[in-house]
Amino acid sequence: MSALPRFDVTVVGELNLDLILYGLPRDLPPEREILANQLKLTLGSSSAIFAHNLAALGARVGFISRIADDSLGGISIERLRASGADVSKVKKVSGPTATGLTVILQHPDGRNILTYPGAMFEMCFEDLDLDYLVSSRHFHLSSFFLHRALLPHIPALFAKMKDAGLTTSLDINDDPDDRWDSGVWEALRFVDIFFLNERELKKLTGSADLDSGVERVARQVPLLVVKLGAGGALLRHRGKQLRNPAVKVPVMDLVGAGDSFDAGFIYQFLHGSDLPACLEYANITGALCATQPGGTEAFREPEYLSGFLARHWRLNAGIELR
């Protein structure tokens, strides 16, 4: 009889902090001292937010990343460790490159995202412990385009996870170079669940509308999940489609909401829930994230987390894919 996997999910990705400034105007004139009315320093990066919040929900999560041996790296890893995620394989490296930092300028009409990638650009295939990664039921990777040194090896990495019997998921996030290729389609050959938002879907496919983008990507992956913000989310599986509405909550900001959505979906997926339940729960965890500043704050207080889920987690019995 084979041993049970050590983890429910293993994650490869970036690890850094977010510095969020609130109350800023949309237009920032040069040489002026613009005053924010609030700030939050919190755990950032798509992969770390996903891992943190999935662990906070109760999953066993293993995480691999590369950070600098500096104060920002130290704070980042301790924030992730506090969720219960295993960070024993995060590599600390001394040298001229610092741990990354994202500065988010929040204004009434949206936000500007400024990122110093730092050590995340340098994480390479040799930094990965493959035995550690396959000691899991599921493998996830976020921020496809930010893994510059790892990028040529990502399709092979997904192939190794599939060969080891894991299910897999990918959330590509934004492409800072706005090229939207770099091996994504090759990697999708080994991806079971593909997460992205409407803008990313249109950029990736060159489609002017949501439906044509969905049709193109759905031919490449078994399960496509598109996050639609205030419009909720849609899921396409084996030619059938389901949409689920967004959960209406007071929104503090949307930092990490998509990553929290992914965490909720994978949590239910690994518990054997049907796809409508996975989608509903994902919309709930995405909404939960938006009620507090940053991507992880709503998941750090167990009573707040459990209370929100108790109020909103209502399975819509009888919903079917069509």
C-alpha cells in the first residue's frame, strides 16, 4: 500500500510583500508630493497569496520560491509560514539582488501596480526539489510570465507533475512585456485547470470578445475557469458551461481576490466537490479577500474567516453544467 502524499497542494512561485497606498488620485502629477490616507504592508505575490489562503482554509500546502536573505524576504516568509504552509524549501540567497516588492497605488477608479521583481526573476529549475513537489495530490503555479529564469522549463515541469500522477493548475496573471506567449500554449498541454480573468483571456487569445476567447482556450484544457470580477465567474468543462454570480460585499480592495478565488476552487476540488460547488465556493473566497486590505488579511483571523464562510457558503443544489 502506497504512502499518503505529504501535501494536498505544492506550489512554485514568487514570494514578496505588497505595500498598498490608499486614497490617491488617478492622475499623479510629477514633482508633487501626493498624500495617501492609508497604507498596508502585507504578504503579496500571486503564488504566496494562493498558498497562504489555501493553507488557512485547511489544506496541507508546500511552497517553493527564491528570496534574498534580507529583511523583506524574512517578513515575507514568516507571513507565509504563519498560515501553516510549509516553507522549508524556500531558498534564501545572498547577493546584490533584493527580495521583490510590489507597490500598489489604490485610487477610486482602480489601481496602479508597480513591481520590483528582484529574486523572483532568478528562481531557476535547479532551485526546485522535484521529490518535494511530487509528494502531493496537486501542483499549482501562478504568475507564469514573472518566472524569467524558470520560464523555458515550465512546460517540462508541468509534464513531470502529470507523469507523477498529480492534477495541475495554472494562473498566468499579467504579462509585463505584453507579448502573451513564452510557452503558455505548450504548458497548457499538461494543465488540468486553467485560471485567468477576462482581460488575460482576451490578451492571450487575441480575441475581441469573451465567448470566442473561451472557445479557443477550452479546446486546449480540460477545465477552464474565467474570473469576471463583478460579473462572477464562468467555467467550461467538456463542452458544457456554467456561470456563477459574484458575492456582493463591501470592497476594501481587490488585491489578491483572484488568487483567493483560485484557493477556494482548489480546496473544494480536492475535497471531491462537484464543479458547481467549486465555482460557488471560489466566488465566496474571492469576495472574502476583498473585504479586508491586501490579499491575505481576511484569511489571517480564524474567527473572521470561519464566520464569513458560515454566512455565505450555501450550496446551490440542483445547478448543473449545460
